[in-house]
Amino acid sequence: MCDRVIRNRDICTECEAKQHFVDGETCRKCGKKITGKDGIYCYDCRRTQKRFDRGFAVFEYEYIRTSLYRFKYNGRAEYAGYYARVTKEKLGRTLEMIGIEAFIPVPIHRSRLAKRGYNQAGEYARRLSELCSIPVREDIIERPVRTKAQKQLGAGERQKNLKKAFKLHSDGVELNKVCIVDDIYTTGSTINAIATLLKDAGVKEVYFVAIAIGKGM
């Protein structure tokens, strides 16, 4: 998005015309775009076990990276409204049919929260909650350990980086179907780490929704 001032809209017509949504054939596990030769799963999901049941994303990351950077690091929390509106349009019916009971935003460490002023995944989840009438639960998962930024690491390093990064507030979670909410899905290490905690705590089905998703391998 260009970030210029407009009235009575959340995105200008020029930027709206340039959006690239995730469509066509997608991985049945993580939602990355795939080609016919891939089968029904992307290379990464065929190669590594994922504890979540299925994931969905709205935008192709490479076309929205500047917008997401402003949203995450430059104080543009209001972008969450546009992201949530489009998510509701594209995925609202799917989330309703699954029977999602709660949105669980990926938490950030308190030091990063103090620096940024907000958790971008939390902002997105709350706006999505308003549109989909699904409650947000930020009291289930916490991030007591400050880890290195995931974007600086490779796939294997990301998994090691996230060991013990997240923690459940209680031993059990009395929910059957939940949806983890994040801004970007790349290798899935963050989502998988949280999904593992939730599954081990008794949640039967764990899904995720992300604003944007990277390319499949």
C-alpha cells in the first residue's frame, strides 16, 4: 500500500488493483501455492511433519512485503483493518464451516511489545474477531523467551530458535478447534511450535490464518 491519505476507504483504488491474492492450487496443509506436479502438498510439507491441521493465507508475500513492513515496524496498526476485511471476504465462510472457536494470535516478547507498541498479530486477530464474531484468546499462549528474529535464520535454525520460546498459561485448553493468527507464514516453524503446545494440551484441531505467505519450494 502506498500510505497516502485517502477518505472513506481503507485502500486506494490504484493499490487495490495491484494486490495479488493466494488462489489456484494450494498445498492442502499450509496453503502455499503449488503446481500440478507437486501433488496435493508442497515440498516442505511433504518433507517435514506439521502438527497443525491446515493453514490459509490471503496475500502472496512478495507483493505485499512493503505494506507488511510498515504494519509491523512503522506503527501502521490501522492496516489491520484492511487485512481483516479482505480475510473475511476470502476466508470467512471457510472459517465458519470449520467451526473455529477462538483466534489465538502469535505472541511477541514483552521487550518487542514495548518497542513496537503493539503486537501486529494481535491487532489483526482483534479486527478479524470483530468481523467474524469469533473470540480472541490472548490468555492461552505466552512468549517468555526473547528469540532471534526468524527472518535472519534458515529453516533448521528457526526450529532450534523456537524451542521453549512459547509457553501455555495452563496445563489444559478447553477448546476443540482453534485458529492461530499471524502476519506471515514462511517455513511454518512458529505456527508449528504453537500448534504442538495446543495439541499436547488437548486441542483437537489447530488451524492457522496468515495475512501473507511465502512461495513454496
